[in-house]
Amino acid sequence: MTPPTADVPRRVHPRRRSVGWLTALLCGLGAALIGYEFSAVVLVFPHLALLAFLLLVLTVAVGTSLLARVRPFRSPPRGWAWSGVIWGATAATGCAVVANSGLQGIWAKGAGIDFGSRWGAALTAPLNEELLKLSGVVLIALSARALVRGPLDGFFLGAFTGLGFQVVENWTYAMNAILIGGGVNGTTDVTQSFTTRVLVTGLGSHWTMTAVAGTGVGILLAHDDRPVRRRLVPAAACVLTAMAMHWQFNAPLLNSVAGLGVKVGVNFLVATCFYLFLRHRARKRARAFLRSPSTPFSPDLLTRRSRRRVLERIPPAGRPAAAARASGYLDLVEEHAAQGADLS
């Protein structure tokens, strides 16, 4: 059994290259829409926009580090993870700015201004925002087909995508807070918006919703032989669960500090349950593969700590080659860990 190595070039299928170009084009469009929508406030209050941007960068850095750390076996490929962050931060957010305004106008016109102001966000965001974020997960998964082996990979790709959406949405809320306050106490407005949307509600925001929806993408694209008809129901259930999470988060219910804590807690608990279940299934399959008599690999591959201990026993000159071999072996371990790991 020969592991794949980083030295072997992999040909990119023309269709996947086309998907990659489409994804990049849509990200550029989304960034342009965000720039057009908020250019005026940035020009008038550049120092406040910069402050909000620096807080955005801090949030992304912490969020991506935590997600990479809790991913089983090893951190995800950087390009793959950052593709999700960038999609969420540009294409999904920019298109949502336009789509949300249109759909909220429909609710207000069809059901009345009072109904639209109360329920518009709860009826709009689960549809527009979840589908826009999920479309990026699908595009990235199709362009990097080998890296989405099963539900767990879909979960993390969704989490990175939701994180990107979350931090840029936080920035747009900070810009709106500056406008509402007239820029008089702009620094306070930005920091209060950051505190509320990151430190208070951040644990139960977009990253949780899109992680759950992304699990459905992982189910559909899992590397196994199950027929598509067996994948559709659990995949759709994941997407509908994410929409329900978004609905309850935005619904004008439990309008108190304690109620907000309940909403955040519900979303965090749902995402955590998905993660723990998928992680348990993946590690169980990986252990079974590594302990199989026909497997020539050591069980030390299973955790980051055990791999570090093994590398420390190898002379420094041989460590880069040993690390490269371990990375190739881990490709096979992750492939076996994903097989058949569905939610049905």
C-alpha cells in the first residue's frame, strides 16, 4: 500500500478548474457589492472602518485557529479552509446584502410593515443566507473533491464558510452602528457591536449553522458506494436543521438577555452534538483501520501528540521525510475514517 505524496503532481479536471474560476468570480462580485454598499461610510469614517476591520481580522485569526485545532487527526489544508472563509466573507455576504433587502421588502409589502419589521429577519435570513453560504460549500467541495471525504469534512468546510460570513456581517453591523450614532461615539459603537456579536453571540452564530448544513454536503459527496437516494434525506435534514437554527436565532422570541443566551446555547449545542457524533464515528473507523492486521501503519498516527512523540525520537535530519510519509499515511487513514460515516 503506497501512500500519496506531496511530490506527485495531481492533474486538475477541467470541470473542477471551471468551478474554481466561477467561485473566484462570485467572490469578486460579492466583495464589490460590499464595497459599493459601505463605501460612503468608509470614506467618511475611515479610522472607525479600520478599527472594525482589525477586530474582524482578530476574530478570523482566533476562529480559524480553534477550528483547525479541534478538527480530528490534523489541521485542514490551508487553501481549502481559507477558500471557505473567503466565500463566506465575500460572495455570500455581498449577495445577502442585496437579497435580504429584496425579500424583506416582499414581506413588508405582502404582510404589512409591522409584520415585516418583526418577522422579516427570521423569515429572510434562513432562506437567503443559508443557501448562499451553502452554495459556496458545494462549489468548494466540488472543486476540491478529494478533500471532502465525508460528513466531517463537510462540517468543517461549512464552519469555515460560516465564520467568514459571520465576521464580515459583524463588520457591516459595526458600520451601521456608526451611521445610527452619527459617528459621535464611533469607537464606542464599534467596540460595543464587536462585544455583542463576537463575545456574546459569536458561539452560536453563522459558523454553527453552516457547519450543520455543510454536513449535508459531506453526506452527498462522501467517498463511498451508497446510492444517492440514501443520501438525500439525511443531507436535506442537515440543511433544514441549519435553517431552523437560523430562524430561532432571529425570531422575535425570548427578547431578553437570558433569552438571547438560550438562543446562542441552542445553536452551539446542536453544532457540538453534530461534531462529537461525527468525530466519534471517524475516530472509531480510524482505530479499526489502524488495528487491522492487514494495515502496516502504526496507531501512533491517530493523534497529533503521538505523532510528535514519534518524530522526536527520529534524528533531526530525518524528520522532514518522516513527517511527509506520515502525512501521506494520514490521507489513507482519513479516507477509511470517512467511509460510510452518514447520519442515517
